Amino acid sequence: MGSQSAADLVNLLKIYWSLLLGNIVEWYEYAIYGHLVLSLEKHFFRGSAIGVWLGFGVTFLARPLGGLVLGVIGDRWGR
């Protein structure tokens, strides 16, 4: 029984490794942005904390909308 579940895990990792990697990179990007907030505020947004956090918030809106639009384009002309 143990070898069967290990084989299933290996098969799942073969299928989902790119999904897992993409998710890790995405959240790493958010972590870096959050870590650099003070520097971004000072050098790019002229001291506006609201501008920094609006820029951060826009990414949460833009990614799903971009995925929806590009997903439709990919489904129609990519397959």
C-alpha cells in the first residue's frame, strides 16, 4: 500500500509542479513588495502611503482580470 501512495504523490507532483512553482513565485513577489514598501513610498510615490498601497491592491485586481482575458484569448486561438 505504501508504494502505491508514494507513486500517486510522484504523479501528482509531475502534474502540478508548475502550478505550485507559479503560486510560490507570485506570493514571493507580494512579500518582496510588502518588504520594500517604505523604500517605494520614498523613491517612487513621493511619500504617499496611499499610493503605495493602491499600487499593491491593483495587482490583486489585475491578475484575475488579466487571467480571465488572456485565458479566453488562449482558449479561442491557442488550442
